Amino acid sequence: MESEAASADLELIGHGPHGKNKPETRLWLRMLSTTKLITTEIRRRLRTEFGATLPQFDLMAQLYREADGLRLGELSKRTMVTNGNVTGLVERLETDGFVQRVTPDGDRRVTVAKLTPAGTELFVAMAAAHEGWLRDIMADVDPAMIASLWSEIGAVKASASNHLSGSAFE
């Protein structure tokens, strides 16, 4: 399978002429290749089953969590998508009837995006499918191992957060 080959190649990238990678490099490449492998499959399934993109799904997930909607700038921060791209995503979802833009208190300088009832219905269906896809993708992994990995990767994330040279999310 092409995506599996691409994933395996990521782990081989760091093998230099002098042998194996250091453990930290191997772990990072393993996490990166696993994320890429799963993300590629999730993107494919979203496109095939819902005609949606992963950024659209992510944006709708943020709006689903906030019944009053979110300012476009806040959506950009939460999805790590540029303001211009968020505007394009919102416009497309608005055209499709899944998102509406409102200006609270008539202040035209502020635009808030909210899910429409149709958008909520679509997102609930996509979220249920997404959960099932992840369960399917990880079906060969023992649930106890998933719990353990979640905790252990949390330690890696905490260490990375402790050693950032600036804000990773600005």
C-alpha cells in the first residue's frame, strides 16, 4: 500500500551513514510516520464518505464545542489554520448551509461563525464515523496498550512543552 510505504520511509529518513538513529530520533520518526499514516486514511474516508476535508471537520468540531460560535480569529488559533484559510473554509461551509456568520450587536468589525442545524447534524455523523474509523484503524492494538501509550506519549508531550524555545501555537 502506497501510504504504508510512505510511512516506512519516514522512519528510514534519519538513518545516516553511521548506523542507527538515536532513540529520541527513532521515537519522533515513529510518532510522525504513525500520525501521517492515520491522518492520510482519515482524510480519505472523510472525502469519500462525506465529501469533506480534514480542515472542514476540524473547524466544525471547534464550532460544535461552542454553541455561541467563535470569532474567525479564534477559529484560526484553535485549528492552527491561517486567518485567510479560515475565512475560505467558513465561506465554503456557509455556501453549503453548514455554517452561518453573524455580527454580534451589529458590530461589523466582529464576525462569529456558528454551526447551522444542518451543520450540527452533519458534524455529529462525521464525529461518530471518525470515532469508528479510529477504532477500526487501531483494532489490532490491545486496549490496555492504547491506555498505556496515551499516558507514555503524554510524558513525551510534557517534556517537549517544557523545552520549547517559544510558543508553538502562535
